Amino acid sequence: MTNLTLRGVTKRFGATEAVSNVDLEILAGEMVVFVGPSGCGKSTLLRMIAGLEPVSEGRIEIGDRDVTQAEPVERGLAMVFQSYALYPHMTVAENMGFPLEMQGLSKEEIAGRVRATAQTLQLQDHLDRKPRALSGGQRQRVAIGRAIVRNPVAFLFDEPLSNLDAELRVQMRLEIARLHRDLKATMIYVTHDQVEAMTLADRIVVLRGGRIEQVGAPLELYDNPANAFVAGFIGSPRMNLIPATSWRDGDGLRIVVPGGEVRFRPAGTMPPDGAAVQLGLRPEQMAVAGGVPLPAICDTIERLGAVSYLYARLADGTAVTAQVDHALAAASIGAQVSFALDASRALLFDASGRRIA
């Protein structure tokens, strides 16, 4: 197991800065997930770690080695891509053993490593098959196996599940999580899917515009986002961000929202009277009995069995989502509904998205 360190890593494409001054310490044996919207720089950052993209500024260290200028083969990393990139004319065993063959290992050692890896990935019954005879999930496991047999210092995953259907994605997420527990290896995983990030990560790195917005454990980011962007990006469905106006009320605040108002006692700086703010509430915090009623119009209902989500519009047209019980889940489209806000669990952001409280 090996730690990786990024110090002031920057990448420019002409005048465009795709990654800006990234500092990050990835601990040995840790699974770190880079997540963010398309174009945020997460794949570019991964490719710089792999040595596939030159660094414009900064340093990349693997263990105690500066590998900023090192060739990919010198870094000791293994990368799993979005596409399986398997050789169609080779069997599973031949595909997995090919990188070892290129290293000049003996046939006996190659066969031993391939057998052990196949057992780990439950591919032992498919070693003589060719890729066309495998399912998408099995092909991705072969691609992962090809990385494992090399005994790399760390694994890099670049959106490896995006080509799979929904059911296979769930299955492979669980398999990658199990693999990380079994191998205890350092892993960096890139995805745009925050459900994958929440499932797999020891720590999540949230990126936007080439910069790190926040780093933390999944539930830390869920419960204590640093800003409105992280609050809205982490969680499915996303956090409701309701535009409001703040007024001082004794030692607290009166937050006026579309169709109502709530009392709020911030722990941080009090915004000035009349300031535009955003009230942040998770869907499960929008249906707490005894809270402040908030009228809305039902747009649609997502019934998922044990849990239902009601999507609605407030008086000013703001879209909100609430986790509701079966009674509210029976509401008709276009009907007026009333949510109950639990202000004690709400977060407050200023107009720029900075967390106030």
C-alpha cells in the first residue's frame, strides 16, 4: 500500500485552466472518489496522476518518490478505463495475463497470478472464454483483473461502470467495494455519479471548475456541506435550496420563504436585514410533523416502494422534493400539498452559496 500526494497540481490547455492548484493527500489503503459535474477536471486530474497527461505546475508524489515527470510505466499504477479494452481474440486468461507477459514473467508465475485473481473476481469458470461470450459485468471484471495481476502500488478507476445498465452498476459497485476491503489497496475512483461516490468512498473529493470544493467522508459531506454546490450535489435526491430573505428576530432570524416563514437560530455570522439567502433542507427534512407548513403544488410522485418522493413547486415556482409517507404519495398531480419544514435541521447559505449556518 502506498500513499499519493498532490501539491499545487495545475493543468492548462492553452489559456484554459482545467485543474487549478490542487493539494491532496491520499492515504495508503484508502479509497478516494473524485466526483463532480462534467468538465470539472476529475478525469484530467486522474490522467495526470497516471502520467497520461503532463502537469503544467505542481508535484505528484507516490510514496516518497516525485513522479511528476515520470513515464506511466515507471509509476507502478494500474488503470481501469470506461471501456473494457479487451483483446477480442484472446481468452479471459490471456487478457489478464498479457501485461505480465509483457513484463517477461514466466508462464508458471503468470498462470498462478491469473488463477488467484480469477478466484477473487469469481471468474475461475470463465478463463477459457473470449470476451464476446461474457456479459458486460464479466468483461469489466476481466478489465479489473488485468489490473490486479500486476500488483500495482495503487489502482485508478476512470468511470468504469458508466457503460453498464442500472442493475449491473449496482452489482459492480458492491463488487468493487468488496474488492477494496479484500485487497486493502490504495484506490482512486472517478465518477459523475454521487451514489457511486457515497457507496464506495472512504473520502469524497468534490470538484467544480477544476478546484476542490470539499473533501470528507460521505456522511460528513451529506450532513455538513461547505457550500450550496456541495449540498446540492451530494445526496439523491439532492438537497432543496429554497430562496429566502433573512430578517433579524431577537437573537435569531426570521427566514421568509415563498408561501411562509421559519425561525432560525444561526451558530455563525448573522446576515444583515433583507439579505438574500438560501434555506437548505434534505427531502427527508421536508415532511416532519409539527414543523412550519409550506404550501406547494404537486408536479409528480416517484413511488419506490418503502420510500416515495413528491416533487412540487412553491409559490414562486421553486422546485422542491420531499420524502413522504404513503398518504401523501397518493396525492394527485396538480393538487395543493403542504410540507412541514424542520427548521432545526436546516442549513443556511448566502446568495453566493457560502455556508452561513
